[in-house]
Amino acid sequence: MSAFAFDKGHWEGAASTARAAPYRGLVLALLLALAGPCPAFALDGSQPTTLDKIPLKLFKSAQQALRAGIDDLRAGDAKSSVEALKYAAAGGQSLAQWKLGRMYAQGQGVPHDDVQAYQYFDQLIQSYNEDEPDRRDIAAVSNAFVAVGVYCLNGIANSDVKPDPERALEMFQYAATNFGDPDAQYNLARMYMDGAAGLTKNNMRAARWLALAAEKHHRPAQALLGHLLFVGDGVPRQRARGLMWLTIAKTAAQGPKDDWMVDLYTKDFAAASDDDRQIAALYLSDHANGGLPPPGDAVAVRGLLPPLGYLPPGPRLFGSAPMPAFDSPDEPPPPAQ
């Protein structure tokens, strides 16, 4: 059998000489003994993957691996957290599945990969037991529903994840109804406004979901609700109330992704009368103080909302078995007028 020498990262055939054979045989035996069960090097010219080069850490449990991964994240070392989080995710730790989904979606510590992100979010959804939920993981589960909904709504280019608006609707409706998730409520409102997934366009129903999200400080929902109320597009016109929500959203706008909110505010504020602006200022003062709106408005925002018990119920996606087979970080602008 020919021996191999390692020279500057490449395997080369060694010359077979009688004097070198015993020495090379001892070296090869020593290398094999030290290598133990490590993966064999490819002899076809290909290089082993990065993961092959990293020795797997041993954890006593998936929970211990989760703690180790979180500690690395808190220390600012996202790259080092990946191995522990994958171990924990494979062991069924929901928080690890969610964190990996977010990391792949954002390219944090790993290459950006929407397919991997989708798979981790979807894994979390399928393993969720609504009959015996772990309350500590509810926020992660809710966000995973929204993330899967966004991926299903848009699909992922060059992958098997195709646009599936019907499943997106189920994801948003479940998270909006069962978890009160403001991102889900906003996305559900957008689907009603767009008439997506076979829905009949219904701005009144959209406004109800937007109002729920707006009360939870969801900036896009505040801006879009304000515009709907100001122009009276499918809802009773409430110009002062609309200006109030637009002002709140504009004040909280963060960076270029929120420019559309500022544009809506600027356009509607310019079209408002002095009376509209003065009443809006009163509404803003009462809203800031947590008080009720002053009398005189034809239909208050809360007048658009039926009691919680009358909200359209979300479909029951999960029975005893999981459903068969995640923060779009940037919310899209409102539909074109």
C-alpha cells in the first residue's frame, strides 16, 4: 500500500524506498492511532466541509446545549453558538429552533439561508402542542407562525418553498387569534386589504385587526390604520382620529424602512383642516395619558372593534397530531392607492 505525505495542505504520493518505508510506516500508524474515528479525507480531490473540520462538542442534554448556545450569543459570539444550538434544536428545544431560524434569516453567525430558516421555523410549528403549550416558548412559537406565514405568502426563490397564500392566511390567523401577535394581526389586515388567498377585500375587517395591532405599538399598523381612517377608505371617515395614529407612527419611525409612514403622514396632514389638526392634538394628549377620547367623534376607533368574543375565530390548525408539512424584519409599505 502506498504511503501519503502531507505537504502544505496537499496529499502527495511518497516515494517508496527501502530505507524510508519503516519510518514512514511508523508515522502513518501514529497518525491513524491519533485520528481515531475522525472522518476520512476525500481522495478524489475534494476538500472536507467546514463542519467536518470542527470537532463536535459533547453535551449532557439538549437543555445544557441550549444554555451554552445562549451564553455564546449573549457574549456576542454568534458563530460559536451554532453548534450548541443545533444540538439543542435536534433535541427538541423550541427556543433553539427559533434562534437558528432567526440567525439563518438574518445571516447572523451563519450564511444567510432562507430555506434553512424556513425549515427551523416550520419544525418549531409542527412540534408545537396547543393542548399542552410551554408558556415560556409562546413568544418564539408565535413569531415562528408569522415567519412561516411570510415565507408561504412570498415563497423562496429557487427552492421547493412555493407561494402558498392559503397556508399563509392560516398561519397569520392562528397567531393573531391565539397569541394576539401584532405582526400577525398586521399581516392579516394586509391580506384582507389586498384580497389575498381568495379573501374578499374588506377594509372594515382589516381596520379591526389594524386597531388591535396599533394598540400594541405596532408602527406600520398605526400608520396604515391612520390613513384608512383619514381618507375613509372602506371605513367611516375619522380624519382627526386618523391624524392621531399617523402622528404616533411618524414620531416612532425608525430609519429608511419607515419612510413610507412619514410620507403618508405628510400627505394626509397637508390635506387636513385646522379643525382636524386641533382635534387630533387633543386625541394625542388623551392617548398619551391613557384616557378615553374626547366626545364628538362620529365613530371612535374602538367603535370599529367588536368585543373580543366576536372576533372571527382562527381555524384550528392542530388537533392531536401536528399539521402536515419565520419578523419579516421589514414590514412592506401599504398597498398602492
